[in-house]
Amino acid sequence: MAEKKISQLTAKSNPLETTDLLVISEDDGAGGYVTKYVTGAEINNFSVNTRTDNYTFVLTDAHKLVELNHTGNKTFSIPANSSVAFPIGTEIKLANYGTGELRVAALVGVTLLSDGGKTKITDQYGVAQLIKRATDEWYLFGNITT
């Protein structure tokens, strides 16, 4: 692929489609590059998984919003990689839509990393995010408390 300046690119006249590819090039360290792609589906893919009870994350929750809509206290659990192999870098957004408390728990073998060991979203409409940083390690940050 020949190099082009952004000003030389033709604007897409239609909305991004799921089959469109966004090319990302990475320097291979030897004067060349490695090409990777992000699909239109990955960019446009926003959906909400609304839960009303305790819940353990599944692979289809990757890069989505998982919300709790309940008046009671409930727990969302992060499974071990041996059960659900989320790719490293996976992000899961969390929201507490209801008036109850949303607690995030790490199942056996999983380490949950957060500021001060905070694991709860107690406020209605509070939001947080999980990011998988290693095989069985996740960051939790956002509107969280102990």
C-alpha cells in the first residue's frame, strides 16, 4: 500500500459498515510494517446487557456495557481465564442503573486491581470499567467505593 496523506483520502459517503476495515500499521523494527485491522463491527458495536441479579461475565460482554437494574445489592463476577478466555485488553463497562449496590468480585484465581481495594458502585447511575491487563488480572476503575 502506498503512503498517503490524510488530505489525499476520499471521504466515505455512507455510514461505517460492519465489513469495513480500518487499517492499522505497526513498525516491525526492520524498516517495514505489520498490518492489522479493526472492523466496522468492532467500532460500531455498542450494546447494553441489562442484568437484574448476580451475574458472571461471559465472552460476549467484551467491549460492551453491562448494567445492573435492581433495588437490591448484587454481584458481578469475573471468571478465571480457564473458564472464559477474554483477550488481554478486553474492556467491560459497568453501570448501576438501579438503586441497589453493584459489587464486582474476582472468582478464584483472578486478581482484581483497584485504587484502595474499591469494588462497589453504590450510587444509582454510577459507572466503572474493567480492563483485562494479564491472563487473570483485571483493573477496575471509575465511580467505585469500598
